[in-house]
Amino acid sequence: MSLYTAHINVMPLTELLDPQGKAVNDSLHKLGFQAIQGIRIGKHITLQIEAASAEEAKQVAEDACKKLLYNAVMEQYEIVIS
């Protein structure tokens, strides 16, 4: 068994409004950052997973995402194993 780190990025679905991202975008514009556009706010989760392979670790992370870590109605996720 080896110890793997799963890096999970959870973001709002692109077709949904991101009120937190819009608020940050508006605030940055007020501070003079006019070149910044389209901010989306999400979350980054890291998991330490003991598994026989990277593929097994990714499957454990997938299961955790589907059961608890993201909302399928409003969010999408991406997993990178290292």
C-alpha cells in the first residue's frame, strides 16, 4: 500500500450564476482591476488516501465526491492524484 494525495477542485457549473464570483469580480473592478473578468469561486480539497495504486486512490476520491464532497445539481469536480 502507498499513500496518495488526491487534489479535488470543485467548481460551480458554468451554466449557473456564481454570486460569490460576481461579488469578487465587482469588487476587483472597483479597485481598478478592469482586466480581470469571469471570476468563479470554488473549493480545493486534498485527501490522503492509502491505496494499492493511483487508480484505486482515484476511485476512492471519486466515491467520496459522489457521496459527500460535491453537489451534482450545482457543481462539477476534477481529481488529480499525486
